[in-house]
Amino acid sequence: MAVSRRNVIFALFALIGLLLDQITKWWVVAHIELNVGEIQVIPGLFSIVHAQNPGAAFGLFGNFAYRHYLFGLFTLIAGAVILDLFRKLPREEWFMSAALGLIMSGAVGNAIDRVRQAYVTDFLRVYTEVAGPKQWLFDTFGTSEWPTFNVADAALVVGVLMFIVHQLFLEDADEEEETAAA
């Protein structure tokens, strides 16, 4: 029996995303001092740091006593939904397979951290030191720095954006092609 394109793409995106996430987190922990070390990649814009986040996105629920159960339950439900959506995809669907693979890699990557150490290792810091005409943006929103994140977070965001693009723009085209082929 031939392996479908859908299965290969999902597995590749999920595994490569998970491996990149775990390897980069390991490297950061081994080479950058927690909360003080920094490697400036693009001075004034992007650095690699070492931070720990006991909460969810933006530190939400960081002080909630039962956060581990909440995050574990959320990850199990998300994994089940992702696998169900994946199972329903046509055998040659590559775009949604990639999107779901990225979402799965992000969910599993951060879940591994939470189970292993009760927090997620974050290290990608995007900020700006720009002053002048664009300063109003930072004054308005009260910050010139995005919350520090990791490869799993990036995979989740990219996967969700791909999912939204598919739902809004590509799904109708896929259905029209299937109708024309039938």
C-alpha cells in the first residue's frame, strides 16, 4: 500500500518542527545564562535570550495552581482535534497537512517542556529601540518588545495562519476542483 502525500507531509512537518524546537531549547539552556544572557542577532531588533515561562501565551495562568492540569487537558484535546481534522483530509491534501503538522509540533514541543520541567523555555526576543516618528506606536501600546517565544510557538502561529488562509481562501477552490473532477 502506497503512503499518501498527506501522511508524509504531516509527519515531516510535525517531526521536523518538534526536533527543531527541542534542539534549539536544549542549545539555549546549555549556552545562554537564564534571564541575563543575550546574543544580539540584529542589534536593536532581534536577540536570542534564555527565559522560562510557567504560563501559556503571554504568561497567562502562570500563577494558577492547577495550570499543569489545564495545559495537559488542553494539549490532549488539541491533539485529538488535530488528528481528527487530519484524518478527514483528502489523501493528496498537502497544504492543510503541513498546517496541522506545524500545529501538532508546537503543541507537543511545549507540552514536553511542561511535563519535563513545569515551564516552557523561551528564547526568541523581538523588540525595537527605535525612537522618533514611529514612537507613538510604542507609546500607544505601552511596549516596544514582543513577549519572548520559541520555535514551538512560531510553528503554532504559522500553522494556525495557514489553517485560516486555507479556510478563507483555498477551501472553496478545493471543493470546486473536486466537483469539476466528479
